[in-house]
Amino acid sequence: MNEARRSKQQATLSRRTFLASAAFAGSFAAVPAFAQSALNDLLAAPTRGKWDDQFDTRSTGARTVATNQPVFSPMTVAATEEAIARYQQIVSYGGWPEVPEDAKLQLGVQHPSVATLRQRLIVSGDLPESAGVSTAFDTFVDAAVKRFQARHGLPADGVASTYTFKALNVPAGIRLGQLQTNLVRLQSMSGYLGDRFVMVNIPAASIEAVENGVVVQRHTAIVGKIDRQTPILNSKITNLNLNPYWHAPASIVEKDIIPLMRKDPTYLEKSDIHIYAPDGTEIPPQSIDWNTNEAVKYLFRQNPGKNNAMASVKINFPNPYAVYMHDTPQQSLFSELLRFDSSGCVRVQNVRDLIVWLARDTPGWDRQSIERVIASRQRQDIDLTTPVPVYFTYISAWATDPSVIQFRDDIYHRDGADQLAMNDLNAAPPSANGGQSAEMPF
């Protein structure tokens, strides 16, 4: 299968398949309250299996979700198929109850909604049936909520509040459809992808560096906002720029720099960005009419340094979208829950670990050499001796273990149900300049 075809299969899937499964699940949506008998029937089902026989508040929680198995592997496909069978069974028994969002639920709380929360977590396999359905939020519920949060890409703090409630209350039938949609994407990428490769999962805002079938590094990422989406692509990383210059695309000049200059005429000077005419002559910012789009016809270049939009490194790979991976001076954004803030490129946390791994087989470029050049602030290119495949993908539901089923926010609305696009970035229309502050989202 060629790369273009593989990308197309991965990026698009007919909603007809999804809606068919959702329609099947919809027959249960009219049930006004979750019946205890339905819960009992589901738990007693002979094919349900043992999801968490060794449940223990000391060992069950966010830690049990971690794995070194890649999202792209035949094992993930098999585990996701088994997860789909489990969710088909959950749907056939009526799904799970909706948890009232009438109080913040956390350790030590006594509240009627905790009993419903317990039922919900029991059905999805995050809490053992033996924990019961009392109204007390105890250490068992705390561990189960942390496990649930980790499976959904949420901070595993054990507190059930806004985003956790949103994830809890997506109906089982919609989650089933999400798994079915993503299974096709996983199947299209289950062949040989290389002994070493990098995978960027856009909905998860995360990166895997994979070697010999094992994840050797994981990195938190920042990907494109909804109106400047990170594209699906397959390519090979061929080159690293240390201390790179940054050249602003015309789209960013128009959408970001011009509005920022209207607010603060000293912005370019403070950011060490220079303007050049086509003949190479430097243009003073004061000579441009910032109330027009005149600036779009010029070249904007930011010098290497602490303010550079790409900070210490740019990771290059041929692609028709002019996107790349890079470092960022805005490190605080990696701790945000919603990491959909760039203009399409991908920012990488702890990027120096990744580039050391990428350059491992290139003579003369060990960590010490790389760090020495970065510290010098001098621009330097590294052409990789062995290019490393890179895959930008859109996987919002998968399982590397049938009992640990992962879901992520459908940030770009590609999974066929609006309820899967849960965060506020999707609810708010983009502003005229993309909603950014004085720090530009490259």
C-alpha cells in the first residue's frame, strides 16, 4: 500500500459505518434510569471476562494504563478488536448510567451521585463489582477514577469534575462507534513501518519514538488548533536544524504578525524578527502600513536565540504542507490539558532527547556535540545518515490491552459524533486571529 493511499485510509472513514452502530446503541437511549438488573446481567454475562481481578487501591489507577506497546502494532489491532466485542456487549445490556454533574466528587465525599459513579466505573471495568455502590467516595473509587482519567487522557487527580463528567457521560454506543472508526485507521497502519519510527498522534497530542516494536520514548506534544489543523502525513525525517532561523509563512504574517503589530508596534523588535524585501534589503517596520496587508509580500525572519519560535531545534521531513516538528520557548504550554494551540506544526516537549535518538547513527552527533552547538547559538544542520520514518496520525480510540481502552478528544470532529469533541476549543468559534495572545502559536 503506497503512502498516499495509507494516509487517505487513515484520515477518512465513512460515517455511515459509525452511524449504523450509533443507531443500534440509540435503542437504549430512551431508558430513563440505569437499572440495577441490567448491571447485574452485564456483570454476570459469561463472555464478559475478568477485567480487573487483582484490583487494589495501591496498584490500580493511572499506573496500570502505562505501556511500552506502540499504538501502531498488530497487537493493538487485536486488542482493539477485543475491546469492540466488550463494548458491543455493554451496549447490548443497556450501556452505562449517566453520572449527575451536580457536585464535584473526590476522596472523602459522601454524595448520592457517588453510587451512580460507582456503577458507571464498574461497567467500564475501572472499578471491581466487589467495591459495591455506596454513596461514599473512598480509596477504591479514587483509584478507579484515576484509572478512568488516565485512559481518557485527563489529569489523573481522582477528582470527578467538568471534563471527567463529560468523558464519563459519553454513551457506550458512541464509544463503540469511536472504536470501530479507529480500528480501520489502525488496520491501515498495522504493516511494517520501519525498525525505528516516530508517530505523532494528533488527538492525544503525544509522540511515540518506536524501535523494534517497543516505545523507547514518549513526548508530550502541542498540535494544531481546530482552525489550523495538523495534517495527516507519512514521511521520513531527514534533517535537523540546530539553532534555526524561523521564517514566518504568509498565513502567519497575515493572521498573527499584522494584528500583533497593530496592538504593539514594538513586537517585532522585542521578538528579534527582521523584515526583508525580495532583493534582500532589510525593511524598517515603521515603513509598513500595518492597517493593510502590505506586510504579506515581505520575508519575516527571526534570528536564533531565546525568543526564537522554534527555540533550539527544527526537525525536517519532506511534506506538501510545509509543517515540521520543533522545540518551543513556551514550555509552560506542555502542562495544559488542552494542547491544541499551534498553527499546524508540532511542538515537542523534551525535544533534545528525541533528536539525540534520531541522530544516533549519524557520525559525530552524540548528545554532547548537539548540546555544545545549541549552547553556542550558532546555526548548524545535521543531515541524518539514516532517515527515520515519521507518521502524523489521527487515532482517538485504541487498546494496547483489551482491559485498558484508551479514548481521546475528537478535536477535529472526524469520528462522526459531536459528543466526542468535548473541549471548549471546539465549542467556541475561532476569532479573527485564531484567538492567540501576544505569544504566537507556530
